[in-house]
Amino acid sequence: MPRNQEYVNPLVEQRADPWVYKHSDGYYYFTASVPEYDRIEVRRSLTLEGLPDAVPAVAWRKYETGMLSANIWAPEIHYISGKWYIYFAAAHTTETNEGLFDHRMYVLENDAVNPLEGEWTEKGQVKTAWESFALDATTFQHKGVLYYVWAQKDPEIPGNSNLYISEMSNPWTLQGKQTMISTPQYPWEVIGFSVNEGAAVIKRNGRIFISYSASATDYNYCMGLLAADEDSDLLDAASWSKSPEPVFCTSEENGQYGPGHNSFTVNEHGEDVLIYHARNYKEITGDPLYDPNRHTRAQVFRWNPDGTPDFGVPVKDSQLKR
């Protein structure tokens, strides 16, 4: 069955780390990293196709100095217990130390019905077991428990970031044990940097799947997949299995490079949609992080007979124009 006949890609230009959440009000809420890394925007539309023309509202701007003053990355918007939350990472400098940035994870809250209105208040830093490079948090609820999944540098483990899971006592506080569920181990996860980051959760077919991104943010960037039985102890590392091969990666044939940092949504027809970023060229001048052309894309995906997702390959940019 042909994929992605419904979308003109790129969907939203110059928006990396895209997050789309479809709310019960029928709107799709969209946020992502902006090229300036200086603010958090939220927009909404009743259709995915309407997102590029939706007017963004600025939810929050970075500080001039301090821990919330640089590299505002990868916001996600969630609706939890009647309030809106934005999870994001921020640093105090754009400099690196031994190849690592100094990001920590933070939370904003808004109790307005429409999160483009009302006031976003800072709930502070999400504290983990270490004060180290941490980013790309996401949350999901399962069997009445709120879980937090994020990427962090363990000072005792070589590499840049691993994936962790913990329960939450509220949307900005972790409780109990923090379990590492994935570390870069395969060749495709350690090109340029040893990275597992950008987790997104989808529940289907009796399992919980966590997609994530690996390697440097150039054309080597790609997506991996973790899976756990829905009845297993999600805080037990042994409950999680990892696909030995990437599940979504560069397609030279289709001119799509470095796809990753995805989210999941459902379109108006009930089809599952992968939201992700990619570039449409391979060679980058300078640091890939400061190349602004990671564009948001949308692509319908299917499910394999064994119950796992089949993301296919990144489709070509559309020849159609809006």
C-alpha cells in the first residue's frame, strides 16, 4: 500500500525535533526546536496539513544569563490531569566540555483550556540521579502510572547519552528508581557520537514501543526501537528489548538525510503518522546542530504481522506545492 499520499513534505520548514499532540478538542498541537534555540513556540490546527500556516504563540523565551539562557532544545507539549505541560532542555552556555553540552531538563505548566493562551509558569528542573547532561524528556501514562523517559550522561559510562525511565509523583518530579533501558551499543548508534536520545512512546498490540534516535545529527542520524510487554515491569531493564538494526534511516535514493527525533500521532482517517525531521541534502557546512534545515515531515506508517511498527523509508519531498 503506498505511504504518505496525504502530505506535502516538508510539512513545517526549519523545525527540528518535532512534537505533535492531538488533543480531545480535535486540534493538533505542535512544538519543535526553532533554529535560533532561543524560545518555545506552540501552534495548533484542526488538520496536520494546516500546521505550516498556523500562527505560533511564543510560550516562553530564554533568559539572558544562567541555566536557562542557551540552546533551548526539543520542547514537547503534553496534557496531564487537566493541565498542559511543556518539557524541554536548556543550558547556560553554547560551549561544550569534553564534547558534552551542559543541558538540564525543565518543565512549564499552563492551566488554560487553550495552551496558546493563559500563562506558562516554570515548575523548575526535573532532578535525576546525577547533575549531568540531560535532555529530550517525554512522558506517558500506563495503568494509572505516569512515566518519564529521558536521555542522560551517566558519568560512569563512556559515551554521550543513554535512555532512562522512572515513575513520576507529579508532572515535574521523579520518584523511585531510575532504570537505564538503552545504551549505544550497535555500530549505527555510535557514529560521530555515542547517542541514544529523542524518545517517543506508542502503545499497540499488547506492547509499549519507544522509538529513539542515535549517532551524530548529520546524515548518520537514525531511529532505533525498544519494546516491552504491556504487562511487564517497565522499570526492569530486562523487560525491554532493542531492535538490532535501525528502523528508520537515511534514504539516498529519496534524498532524505538524518531522519529522527520523532513523535507519533493519528490523522483524521485514523491512520498512524510518524512525525520526524530530516534534511534534504547530505553535505553540511560547519556544525550540523547549527544548520537550520532540519524540516518537519509527516508520513503514514503501517504495522507488521508480528505487531511491530513498519516505518518504511523516508519518502521523497513532494513536488506538490501548498
